[in-house]
Amino acid sequence: RKEYDILAEGDYELLYEDEPDIFAYIRSWNGQKLLVAANFHGGEVPFVIPEEFCDHGVRLIGNYEEGKRGTLRPYEAFMILNQ
């Protein structure tokens, strides 16, 4: 957390507000953006990573090795930083 101020600073935009199994948001601060996504369901749920994080994002943490395009796997969570 000390290495990335964006984890605690900046504006917050909630994504997938109407999906009870998904908690996802984008935080913006000082020219950076951070995508945080989590699936609280025991099955796969549809989820599209915003394009700006696909090509220029650095995966900071996740509980699966690689993301599966178009879905969040059971209890999957990750953070992607776009600098």
C-alpha cells in the first residue's frame, strides 16, 4: 500500500452496481487508474475488463494466475494498474 498511493487516494467509480455477486471499481488518481474486481459467487460470472486495462495494465495481485477474458471465475479477485 505504501508503494501505490492510488490504493487509498483518488476518485472512485463503482462498476456493475446492479450485480450482487460482483464488486468492481476504478480508482483514478494523479494520472493513474486502478481496476479492482472481485467475484463473490461460487460460479463464473460475466465480466468485461475495460479496454484501457487490457493493453496497458500491470496486474498487481490476483488469486488466479491469469484472467479469463469475459468472465470472473469462482471467487476470483484481482487488481490491475494502468499507469
